[in-house]
Amino acid sequence: MINKKKILKKIFSPFWIIIFIFYSCNHTTQRTDTPTTGEIIIYADETFKPFIESEKNVFEGIYKFAKINVVYKPELEVFDAMIKDTTRLIVVARPLNQNEKDYFKSKRFFPKEIKIATDGIAIILNKNNNDTMLSLKTIRDIMSGNINSWKQINKKSKLDKIKVVFDNAKSSTVRFVVDSICEKNKISKNLSAMDYNTDVVDFISKNPNAIGIIGVSWICNSKDSVSMSFLDKVNVARLTMHDTATFENTCQPFQYYISKGKYPLTRSIYVINSEPRSGLATGFSAFLASYRGQLIIYKAGILPATQPVRVIEVTDEPYLK
């Protein structure tokens, strides 16, 4: 005859109780998100907030059981969040460098990088500044401090000392100025950091002598009322790669000119995913690269990585005033 008491005693011995508790705890802490459900935190460069907000809203509208919590920070802090495993998904203006790749490799992580767009860096000016056509050489001389007065650009200018402002000391904009504009040479002491892109627009609108450096999505999204209100406050400079700037050889950071390589200040936008399995981070990064995600980027005034740019011939070239 089977002794039920002995069997129950074996089943509920201390060893099996410990195993059961361990399994239960481990099971409850497992991540349960899928590519279209669950909740995650992602980090994004603050420069890209306008279009990332649109992407998030559309994604959550399609997938009702998905929640994307976006933290917007300067570039250095965004990469730091991924290094510390605070987030598994970031949207930034550069790929991982070799040191970062080596670090992840040592941890047996192999982040996936996807280029989703090409961004333009806009130079914004006060409405009372008439010198809106500038060469890349002039911009470089301003950023390096070789030109520090508007009178050096235009002897007839009523403006004098130039003040250059950008969003944040840790931002991708600063790195772009150092790496791509100044080509890692010295930068001017007249460069000042604000806190946010909105602060840059506000400062330029109130200071005639100032130049602002800002991501194009903040001023080129015709569907966004905030973007349009910014255009009422500032002018967007026309730039050229030629040494002398004329109306014919200058252009603003429109998608067409960026795609043709005519606008001189551009950079790539990447989504980097370090998720070891296919979860919500993978689903959202795939959405950013999808047809619908790329269309949202296009409507934000940024050049999408895969969608073609539509060109319409008109008699008079439209441009931002």
C-alpha cells in the first residue's frame, strides 16, 4: 500500500521548497514584452524629439498594448544610458564607436545599428539680420573664432559682435560643430550652451547679433504648429559649399537639397538596439525603419533613409523666410 504521508513529505522537503521559490521568483522577473506588446524605456537625442514623439504616438495607436516611454537627453547621456543598461534602445546622430563596440562585445552584447534618416543642421538668425546667405567657409570661421563680427561678413551691417548658441554642452550639435564644421580644430570662445532647442530659438528671436545651431526637425515640420511658430520668430540661413554665397548657389535644409548633397551641414540618424532577444525594442526599431515609420520622418522635414523625396517643379523657388 502506498504511504501518502511519506510522498507528501518528500514533495515538500526543504530542498524542493527552495527550488520552487527560486523558479517562482525567476519566472516573475522574466521580461514579458513582445515586438508589439509590453512597456519599455528608450532614450533619444533631444534634438530628435519632434519626430520621435510622432513615431511613438502612431506606434502606440496601432499596437494598443504597447507603451514606449521616451527619455530625451543630450547625446552623451543617451549613450551612457545604454552603456549602463538603463535602456536597450537609443536614437542618436552617430553609430557606436570602436570603444563602445568593444565594451558590448566583452559583455557578449552585439547591438544592431540601423540608419533611419539624414538630418540637416539648420543655422537660424534673428529676423532683423539681413545676412541670411552664408558660405560653409564663413560658418567655419565663425565657429572657430576667426570671424567674430557681422561687419567682417558685411561692412554695411548694422550688427557687430556675433554670439553663437546651441542646445546643450553635451549634445550631438556640439560634437557636430567640433568634428564636421571646425574639423577638430579650435572652437570659438563665443559659443554658448542653452538647455534645449526651444531655448535656442527663443534666444535668437530676442538677440539680433546671435546665430543658433539647431536640428532641422524643430523648424521644418509643416504639420507641427510648434515648428511653424518657430519660423515666425527666426530666419533660416541659406548655405553654400562655395566660398562666395549668392542666392543661386545657396539653399536651405530641405530634403531635396540634402538628398542631392547640396546642403553642406548634414548628419545621419541611427536607431541602436542592444536587446538580446526580439522584444518591444526590436519591434519599435523595426517600425522606425518601416514604410510607415519612414513616412513619418519624411513629414517631419527630415530625409528618410529609404523613402524617395518627391520633387515638384515651380516657377519661383519656395524657401523659408
